Amino acid sequence: MRVILSLLSICFSVVTFAQNTTYWQQHVSYVMDIDMDVKSNQYKGKQKLTYTNNSPDVLDKVYYHLYFNAFQPGSEMDIRLQNIQDPDGRMVDKSGTDENPIVTSRISVLKPDEIGFIKVVSLVQDGKKVTTHLDGTILEVALHTSIQPGESTVFEMEFLGQVPLQIRRAGRDNKEGVALSMAQWYPKLAEYDFEGWHANSYIAREFHGVWGDFDVTLHIDKKYIVGGSGYLENANEIGYGYEDDGVKVKRIKGKKLSWHFIAPNVHDFTWAADPKFTHDVLDTESGTKLHFLYKKKMEKEYLKNWKDLQPKTAELLTYYNKNIGAYPYKQYSVIQGGDGGMEYAMCTLVTGERSFGSLVGVVAHEMAHSWFQFVLATNESKHPWMDEGFTTYISSHAENQVLNEAKVNPLEGSYKGYFNLLSYNIEEPLTTQADAYHYNFAYGIAAYSKGSIFLSQLEYVIGKENVAKTLLKYYEDFKFKHPTPNDIKRTAEKISGIQLDWYVNYWTETKHTIDYSVSVKNSNTVVLNRIGRMPMPIDVKVTYDDGSTEDFYIPLKMMRGAKPTQAKRLESWAWVAPAYEFVVSKNILSVQIDPSGLMADMAPENNQFPKLEDK
């Protein structure tokens, strides 16, 4: 009997563990009715939110993000601006002299009609009042009735919002005169996943959201043209270029139009509006319709750039569909607005008064986010490098092709940025939470540059073709699933047959650097030394004194495999050994470590023999 009970206990534990680690995802369904007053920059909202608890846990509370509350004097975002040594230049005003600069947070001086806010007027759960506690940008809700696993509940809310002056990402009246850039504008339910609640205060940076469906009706002054997430359901009543071919639009009488949008299977909803938008539409070979909304009155150069941008955007869409996977939505909108460039569901907001190359570049980057942040949707608050870095990697390659730049290494700028960061000695591990970096500069280089090098350097480790296959498989397996670093690692391992735990650990969880040197002894023996703390496989090109060359490949022992290569494979190198030697058949003229330049060796001057200074 004891044996039977023990076996039953073990079986129950195994089943419970399997159930608790089975993939699951929460689900939301928003129905919102928004009445916008463009004169006061305030809006009244009604929100009906159906929340399904697909987790194995009983939930007795939920959290909402009220992002616009960050744009108030004394907010956490404001305090952070006043204390970080290198604040975002878009969010501060500078005065004084170069010797004695005075930096003022733009949030700290906002007037009552310039601040942002979201005020929850009422909130009920399944018709019953709930208890709430407001803490800056987070609203904690103690539920009237706990939500059991597999059950759904309905929250009904009335709220009042005010659009802040454009300071960061969202707001009114940006520097190019766009009236409304409406991102992070509504009460948004926080994500609950296998790690628990993600109810982080909004400080300035990244986001994480719950998959769901949005049904949004926006009542706004009929002179305003709107673009954003989702599909316009009543396009033939609205017009402004959204109507079907041949339709003669008859708008209803009154001062406002009601724009009705549906956005299925997204984790956010964004819109922008201006009375002087031009709206162009471009059909693409994949069936996705591209929308372009930009100010009518710009310099001729900028207007031409926006026209020339449109076929390039179609080319970018084709590139990403081929090299990442199929874009799953029927539309994508490029909208002038915001404070630079920022990705949103089915759209981006970008500043538009740019050179042509800059405009294509910002759209290439923000559009690529649609795959990495809005379909794969890694938690970019915890792993910003997986979003910004992977986006930088693919958009750099896309720009290289679309703009015919013919760069040997499209990520050269990322490598330079990373080496520059090392020279300042302020690097932090990629595992640092996005808002927690001590310097904005360090965050930017880490997330964008070092994050993109993760993939570029992975080409060096497992082979370019294997990285290309990895991206396609990663997207196919993890779209709509909020993947983690382990997911990209396991995908690459399965594709390549190479173990990569060491690579993810060293590159993302430590600040260890790569530095190898090469020398020659006895005219025919190559001597390699690992100076840096991060081990790597090594490619070596040897040039002999008769002018011939020979390539060699030394795998790391802990890779338990090797990349595809035409080079002569040597015995693997154990990471514990600081030096490695091999003998060649002829007298050596010169030796080069990593001819591809894809390994991020911080001291390339000692990667060749003779050294540069010896030549």
C-alpha cells in the first residue's frame, strides 16, 4: 500500500507540474466608446472589458495601466527625469551655459490644462462595485468575486482623459504640428503570465500587454482625419480615402463623425488625428493595404519624400514577410506624429520632416517591430534587447537591400556603438530591466546595438543560413505567445544542432567581453590566446609565404557541435584553457582571426599577425 501511495503521489506531482507549465495566455476583449473634445483636449470614455483567466491560478485582483498619469508634475517619470544623469533630450528643456547648464524636466512645468490624466469615474465587475486604489499610473482593483481558472468576468468602466502636451511618444501638438498622437491613452489591463502580474509604473520606456480584440468607436470633430490600429468598419460613411472604390460618401450631419474600428488579436490600440492630414493608400502583392497619413503643408522636399516612401514601404513589407514570416493583418499605417518613431499595433507614429534616407530608415525599423513586438510580443520591459535588437538586426538588412546600400556588414554601426559603450565602462547586463538602466545611453546601446549583435554574431557561431532558418522557425512557433530568451535559444539549437546556453549566458547575463590574440612561433605554429572572459569558436585564415591561403575552424567544446563551413575543422577548444596552438604545413606570412568581422572582439588590433603596428 505504501508503494502504491508513493507511486500515486509521484504521478500526481508529475501531472500537476505538467499542467502548471503548459502554455497559456490570458485574453481580453475591449469595447470602447470615446467622445473626443478637440478644443479642451479631453475625452470621455466608456469601456466594457471581458477578461478570460486562462491561467491555472485564482485571481482576486487585477491591475490597470493609466499611462497618461505619468505626464504630471511629481510623477515617477518626472522624478526620474530630474535625477538621471543623461535624460532624454525630448523630455527636458536646457538653458544656462555650457559650463553651467540648467536642465528642466518638461513634465515639471506643465500647467493644469497641459498635463495628462486618466480618471476612472466608475468601475464595476459583473455589475457589482469593486474597491480600487490609485498609485500613479497603476490602478489596483480588489475584485468583488475571484476569477477562477477558465472563467471570464466583465468589467464596465467610465473614465475621463486629458491629452498631455507631446513630451514622450503620445500627446497633443507635437513639434511638427500634428494635433493628436494617441498612444497609451486608455485604461489598459496589465498582463498576468507565468511570471505573475506585470503592473510596472510607466517611467518612459517599454510595454507589455494582453492579447485580445478591440472594438473602438471614436466620436471626433468631422474635420479630423484619423489613422491607427485596426480596420475601419464604416469607411463608406467616413470617406477621407478609406471608402471603397466608386463609393460616393455621404457623411451624416453634425459636428462629429463616429469612426468605428475593429482590431482583432492585438495587445494595444493606437490612433492619431489631424484636420490637415493627407491620406494615401497603397495595395501590396501580399494583400496588406498600406496607409500613409501625413501633413499636407510641409516643405516640397518632405512631401516628395512621403510619396517616394510608399513603394519602399511595400518593399520592406515583402522583405519582412520573406525573412521573418507572413504579416497576419490586412492593413498597416504609417502616420506622422509622436516624437520620433514608435511602433504600435498595425501602425507606427513617426516624425515626418526628415531626409528620404532617414524617413525610410525610421519606417523600416518601426515596421519591423510589427513582427517582433506586435506578433511575437516579447515582454520588452524585461527583455528589450529581444525586441529592439532583433528589430535593428532585420531592419538594417532590409534597408541595405531596399536602399541599395551594398554594405558588407549592415550591422557595422551596432558594433561601433557597442565598442563605444565599453570605452565608457558603464555597461550593464542585457538582463537589466528597461527602466532600471543607470544611463539612457547604456540602455540604448544595450537594447539596440548589443541586442542586434546577438543575432549578427550568432551567424558567426552557427552559420548565416542557420540564423535565417532560426528566425523563420522562431516566428512560426512563437507568434502570439510572448516568447522569452530561452525560446530563441532553443529554436537556434534545434535548427543548428549546436548547444547555445553558454552564448545566451555570457552575452545577455554578464558583461564579459570577447578578446582574442594571435601570434606565430617557429614560422609554422599558430598561437591563439583568450584574453577576454567570454569564450567563442574561432575562425582563422592563414596566408602562407607562397601566397596561398588556408581557412581553419575551431569549435568551442561546450557547443557540442559545429557550424557548416568549408574551413578545415580542428580539435575543439575547452573554455577553461586560455591558449590554443596548431601547426600548419607551410611557413606563415600572416594570420587573421575572424575574417568576417562578425565576432564582437573588443580589441581587433591583436586579431592579426603581424599586428597592424608591426606592419
